[in-house]
Amino acid sequence: MDFSQITDDLFIGTTPEAVDYVRLRELGVRLVINMRLMRGPHPDIAENRRSEVLEFLWLRTFDSPIILIPIQKLIEGTHTALDVIRKGGKVYSHCAKGRHRSVAMGAAILIAQGYGADAAMKLIKKQRPIADPDMFYIRSQILKFARQWHRYKP
């Protein structure tokens, strides 16, 4: 699992395997947001009953300039993430390579936490150099989310 810590409560990376869940729990992650279209999350079988079982949100999206990430998926992921963060948990957003879809979701979460769109993208690139929020079809959805988020704030 290749991942980067973006803030105290947000991580972005590649698809975790079931064996990676132990590490995610150790980091305080309580929510895993899966932005992949075809590969769903592996079941979380906590090692013992004292281990907190991870929550999963599978938002099936394409990494394509033709089929853009729906803003509604970013809204859903952001609301779920903010709820987990308010309760003291951390969030892990992933896609296949941790470069596009997971980055869009991470940027949406940061925007909802008060970052401007450009500041969110800049922070993600700084903390995860492989991230590419400037890819035109990813950037367009991040900016669109930033313009529309005020309508969906809790």
C-alpha cells in the first residue's frame, strides 16, 4: 500500500489489501473511501473483537476525461468523511494509483474543511508528489465541487 498523509485526519493512496487494514487502524483511520469502479473493498475481518472494524464507502467512479467524477459522489464522500472526522476518526481515500480520483475526493474533503480549491490541490501535491490534481478532468471537478459545496454543507 502506497499512501501519503495529507493532514492529521486525511490520507490518500492506492488500494489497500485486507492485510493493510491493521496499519490503517493503527493510524486512526476509521473510514476508507474507495473511488474505484470495479474493485470493491476487501472485507475487514478485525483481528480480535477489540479492534474497531473499518467503515467503507465505495463510490464507483471512472478515471476518464469522458466520464467525469459526479459531483454528487464527491458530496456523498465528503459528508461521510466529515462525520467520521468530527467523531475523532481519520479518512483514507484511494483509487488505483492514488493520483486522480482519490485526490479529487481528498481535495473535496479539504475544501469542506475550509481550504480554497487551489490551496487544497497545492497541499495534496506537496504531501503526495505523485498526485495530479491538475489533470484537466480532475481539476475541473474539484473546482466545480468548490463552487457548489455551499449548497450541500451540513
